[in-house]
Amino acid sequence: MKNAAGSIKKMDKAGLAFILPAVVIVVLLLLYPIISSIFYSFTSKNLIKSDYRFIGLDNFIFVLTSPAFYKAFINSVIWTTTSIAGQLVFGFLGALALNKIPRFSGFFRVLLIIPWAFPAIVIAFSWKWVFNDVYGFLPNLLTQIGITQTNINFLADAHFVFLAVVFINIWFGTPLFMVNILSALKTIPKEQYEAALMDGASPWQSFLNITLRHIRGVIGLLVVLRTIWVFNNFDLLFLITGGGPSDLTTTLPIYAYHAGWGLKQLGVASAITILLLFFLLVVCFAYFKLLNRWEREDR
């Protein structure tokens, strides 16, 4: 017994030694930025000046009374909801199609996941070339076939820029939904469809009560993760438009960047990020409440 207890203690120490580096990295990369942002949000911290002072809620009051903040917030909500809705719809349709293909499904799966493999900078500059009104492929094509009289700069035109960047984000994020939903579809027992067919269920009833019921947990988790990712997304949108034209594509992360690195007001930028974090926590709490209810219904 003593030898067993000693072995367990040694294993505990070894396990602690293995996870300690990961814990240290998490603390440095996660907790420190959060704590420092919370601290600086209550100060007059400026990137140019070395000294700063505690100013309480002044940064939050300034942000919450700024029309630019609400414009960026609305842009973020529209950007996130439309992007995720498009990614979900096309990813779901792609997964259903691939699930019905008996041959070469692996080839098509690899082909359709290509957008997800590219880094953001490659995607941004590739689509900027496609949409460019001088040498871009799409504006010249539309002019040549007579749809438009002159080349349209989709990324500078106020009527098209938001639709263009949402389209790019849908194109980029659809493969993630498609692959994960396809994996969930593969786990559904075929016997359930056979039993439903024998009971006289229609294809639509089988889809609602079998297909959708089995994969809704995966879809819900994907929506949660993509909501956090897209709402916080900075690189893709910033590389494509920089938040323009006229702040039409300025989301909260870009707004915080301009406040922190453009105006050098780190305290204000920290307050924006804390408000963004709070909003995402509320949204994720609502998501997980729904997911927990689905889990209880499936039991």
C-alpha cells in the first residue's frame, strides 16, 4: 500500500511537471492581457506619455457616449450575424451534398476546404485583386458582359463594400461548418431513417426529427465558436478595407485599434475591449443555456 501511495505521488508530481509549462503559457498569454486591459481601462494611459493616473469610469463614459462606438458596435453585430448565417447555410448544404456523394467525396472535401487553409493576408490581397476596379477580374468581367457600364470598385463603393466583405468572410468560413457538420452526419445511424420510412415519415419529417436533432449540438457549438471568432476578427477586415470607406466596415476591434494605436489612447482602447468582452460573455451565456436545454431534451 505504501509503495502504491508513493507511486501515485510520483505520478502526480510528474503530471504537474508536464502541465506546468502549459499553465504558465496560459497565464502569460491570457490572464495578463485581460488583467492589464481591465487595469488600464480605469486609467489615463497613453502610449506617448509615460505617466498616467487613475480616472475611474471616465473612459467607459467617454466610449458609451460616443456615436462612433455604437456605429462600430452595429457594424460588428451585422458583420457577425450575416457572416455566420451565410457560413451555416452554405456549410450545411455542402455537408448534405457531400454526404450523398458515394464516390470521390474525399476529393471534393479537400477541394472545398481550400479557403480555410489560406492565411488571412493571402485571402485579403487575393480578393482585393478580384474586386479592384482597374485590373480586377470581377469588375472587368461585369463590364465586358454588359451588366455594368463602368468598372465598380466594390471595396470602395458605399453601396457594395459591406456586402463584399461579408461575402469574403462567408467564402472563408463555410468549409469549417461543412467539415464539422459532415462529420456529425456520418454518425447518424441509418437504421433510424429506415425505421422512420417504415413508419410512414416524409423526407422532411426525417430531416427535422432525425438529421437536425442529431447534429444541432454540433451546429450550436460551431455557432458559439464562430461568433466569438468573427466578432473579434480584426486581421481579415482590416487588411481588406482598413475599416473604410467612411467607417462603413469599422467594427469594434478596428475601432479599438484606431483608439489605441492611432490616437495612442490605450486607456480608451482598453475600455472598448472590456465592453466587447462583456458583450461576448452575455451572448455565450445565452448560447450555452440553449445548448444545455437541447442536451436535456436528448436525454
